[in-house]
Amino acid sequence: MSERILLIDDDPSVHELIRAYLEHDGYIVHSSLEGRDGIAMSATRNAALVIIDQVLPDLPGVQVLREVRRSSEVPIMMVSGEAGVEERIDAFAAGADDYIVKPFSPRELAARVRALLRRTAGQASDEAIARFDGGRLELDRMRHEVRVDEQPCELTVTEYEILATLAGHPGRVYSRGELAYRARGHDFEGYERTVDAHVKNLRRKIADAGASANVVETVRGVGYRLGVLPA
């Protein structure tokens, strides 16, 4: 069955262009021209990925992002004419998994969609389930899932990939650049503060679920490493 993509953008010409490239790749594309309608569609269309424009006629795109993220961990890509670092950080802090700046190549957007969906699907590994923090924290690579005390902990794609990268080599310190590349597949200006925003969200979710808030440990001047021991 073809995967569904939800596009929320108020420019019909953008819809036509993106739809042509994504449908060529075999995706089913659903379209919304307004933020509120897009939020409603996100709850009913069972989309595998959502693309949201930053500027919409009724709501700011980042508000739409937050509303979608309240009820879903679906991968979300933000599209914006703003290339500033602050705008990117705000989007990632709100739960975006990718950010592309207008004008963009539709081929690049399609490639990023494929990359996000590959990461969401997860990959098999020699040890499908890794356990940490005395066994309370589990990382299930087959299901692309994190559990705390056997209960699912909902993470975004990027948050999961950061944790999975650190868990792959406990004790190793990763720079922000390495984490950005491994989690998102590419680098960009201002990535350091963006990775910091993702790590902050990851720590909060893990702590709220009942595991150690130090699951990701800061190594000052270098980057991050896993802060809990394998079980």
C-alpha cells in the first residue's frame, strides 16, 4: 500500500509541483490550503509524513506543527522562506524533524521525504532490543520504539535517531555535527543549537516517562554521550 503524505500549504502552485514529484515516487498526496483544515486532516488521513508551510492564511505554520505534534509523532517537515537560525530552532523545538527553505529544489524535497520515511521504518540490527538504566529504558530497533518501564515513550524521528546513535556506542562522545548528520542525513548552518533543542526535548520526555533525565549527558565543549549504562 502506498504511503500517504499530507501537504499543508496555501500556494496551489506549490501543491502541484510537490504533488507531481511525490506521486512520481509512488506516494499518495493529500492537500490542505489552511492550517485548521490541515490539523483536522492530520487526524483522519493516517499520513506517514506531514509537510507544513510556515506561512498560512489562518494560523502560523509553527502553531499547526505544535497542534499536529500534540496527538501524533508522525515525521514533520517544515517549509519556510525564512533561512534564519532562530526560525529553524523554533521549528525543531516545536517538534519538526526537517526544515527546508524556499526556494527549494523539488528533487531535494522528495529526497528528504524518502530519507525521513526510511528512518521511520527502522532497520534490523544484530541486537534488536538494547536495555539501559538498569533495564528500565529499552530501545527496540525492530519496532523503532523506545520504552520506559515497558511503556512506550513517544519520540519524534529525530529524537529517536539521536538516542539510537548514542546508544549504539555507549560512552562515546558525539559532536553536534555528527548527531545532526546521523539523525537527519545532512548538515546546515546553526545545527549546534538545533541539536541542543532536540536533546532538551528528548531529556524531558524520558524524564516524564520515569527514566533518568541524564540519559543524554553533555560533554562541555565537545558534544553528547549516553549518560546511562547498558543493563
